[in-house]
Amino acid sequence: MATTDTIKSERINLRLSQTAKRRIEQAAGVEGTTVSGFIVASALAHAEKAIRDHDTVVLERRDAEVFLDAIVNPPAPNERLRAALEEHARRVHSG
């Protein structure tokens, strides 16, 4: 039985130049796959990288130390934070 990831029911149509099409066909042939398989694999690899790059924050060592210290030893709330929390409690009723 096929899993949800293997059922192919969605479609993407695209137009490209003759040169681009030939390049993709050549690359698919070199890799021993179909054009469709090559495009899907390439697009998924690029999508994963784009998402990973977007979701990952890279800090210099000093910045990472400052960040972690703030988590481990958070500063006491100042007046602006207390006011914001009071405003939130006034506006948002959870229950």
C-alpha cells in the first residue's frame, strides 16, 4: 500500500527556454533519471535548503554566549514589560 508521500496526485506546470529544457534533459540523463524525477529531486533539495537556511540562526561565539546567558539568567522585568503584561492580561481572557 502506498503512503501519503508516494501518492502522486499534484501537478506543477512550467514553461522554460529550449536551452534550459535541454540542459535539464542532459543532467537527468547523466544522473540516470527521468526529467520529472530530476526536477522534483532538485526542487525538493533546494526547498529543504531554503527552509533550513530560513529556520536556522547562526551566531558568532560571543553572541551565542550572550544569548544563552540571557536565557539562563534572564534580567528582572522592567516597567515597560510589566505594563505590557498588564495590558495583555486586560485584553486577553483565557479560560
